[in-house]
Amino acid sequence: MSKESSFQHNLIFEIKERLPGSYVLKNDAGYLQGVPDLLVLYEDKWATLECKRDAKASHRPNQDYHVDKMNKMSFSRFIFPENKEEVLDEMVSALRPCR
């Protein structure tokens, strides 16, 4: 298992722990090139995450476009081990209703 796929695998479990009842779906880059790796559905909100093995990993064509566009619609980020806690905290805040 590559470093990125291992990171993504563990990330899915952590998202489900932080957002119980959420769906975390893996997108098919072969269907829409550059679309973020993960779609997170929680109650009536959603987010996308593009997983990278580290902060210096290159971006594939169209990834910046899709992450920026989806962030304007809801919430979308590049996520890697170095920024994981910050991004997950921001995502949880964006998806959870104020209680």
C-alpha cells in the first residue's frame, strides 16, 4: 500500500469517528479527471478532500480547479499528514450544525 493510499485509508476511519453517521465515498478520477479523492456526506452538508502523501506532492491537472470550485460550493481542501488535524477541524466545523 502506497503512503498516499495508506493515509487515505486511515483518514476515512478518522472522518467516520469525528462525524458519526457520515458517508465517506471514494471518487473515480477515471470518470472525472482531477476530481477530489473523497466525498464526505454528513446530514444535509457535504465536503470533498484531495489526499496527498505529503505537503510537497505534485497536483495533477485540474485538481486545483475542482478543489477551488467545490470549496466555493461547500467545503473542499487538499489534505496531507502535515495539515490533517487543521483540515479535519475546519471540515467538522463546516459540516456540523451549531449546537
